[in-house]
Amino acid sequence: MYQSTEKGEDMEEWLETDELKSLDGMMTLAFLPDGCVVKSIRFYKSSEETDREVIKHIYQRQDFSCFMIDEDGDFRVISTDARAAINDEDERARLGTDSDYLKQMYQPNGTYTPGIYYGCICDDLERVHLTIRDCDKPFIYRVLHDSKLLKYQNPDWEATDDYVIREDQKQTFEADRDIEKIGIHKNPFIRSFIFPRIFIINPTGEGMELLN
């Protein structure tokens, strides 16, 4: 089915969007038997490549996990925990009404959020990869098309004390507060970060994990 959308031509508007927008004002929806909804829109390749439009597909599952891929094969995999971490860091809305995770769709290649898998599936083997950024260490891990696992130094990593509890953060519980602040010193991405692992699955269903 089709659904009309706002065009969201202004960059600030679509970067802060709380809903999907298509440049042609039309979104295609496909409802799969497992409850997954696939939304397809026409949009800019990324926030740095606004001179090029591509088709983007967003797979939204009932468990709130999400898979985004564009016509070039560039994709992002956002687990339920990773989506919750993105939400906890900023918006703090109820899952299902949150929108911060949608901004991953506009991030240029090479810009990574901890706990989210980035990669490419295409017929160019040099572009095929799976990448994830460490949540609290200055490293990026990448699996190549030939199953090689690489570890890179993250040039954009900066040490932060955002999740170190300080005296001014300690609060006593107040019964008249609408929301009790808890866990404010915990890095929300820790629970969603998983080191990449390589498995070989045979047509028979049997498989093995490669260890180094």
C-alpha cells in the first residue's frame, strides 16, 4: 500500500524528524506475515550526500528491532537493545513512539554509533563488509568478504566521563517527582554491544564458529 508523507526538504527538519519522509511525498508499505512492516522511501543518500537520491527500505519488526538498507546495498542493523540505548541517551520516549533511531538512516558511511552494525551487501567484493564500533574503547571492528576480522583505531574516539557518577548527580528519591532518575551514570550502549563473531553455516543446517 501507499501512504503520503511530508517532503521534508529542509535539512534541519528531516534530521530531527519524528516520522519518515519521502522526497516524492509517497511511502510504500509492505506488511509481511511475521508482523514486520517494510517502509520504502526516496531520500538523500546521507546528510553529506544530499546531491544524490536513493531508495531506502526500513524493516521494522514487532520487537522494535530495525534493519535499514538502500539501493546501493549499504545497511544498518539496529537491535532492540541498541534502539533502546539510542533512546535512553537523548529522547527517552516510549519504544514505538521514539524516533532518534531513524537518524541512523541519514548517517554517512564512516560515522558509527556504538552497538549498531553497519555494512554493505553488493556484487563488489571490495565493498562487502560488516562493521561495529566499540561502546567504551577506541576501536572499530570489521569483518570483510573473505571472513577476515580487522580491528581499527577509531580516529573520532574521545574519552568521556559522561557515565561516571559525580557528587552533583546523586539525588535522593522525591515522592512528588514525575520520574525518578536512576542509572544516570550507566553507559546505555554497554548492554547492546556484541563483539562480531564469524560463523560458517552449511546447507544441511550444521555450522561452526571461527575462532582466532
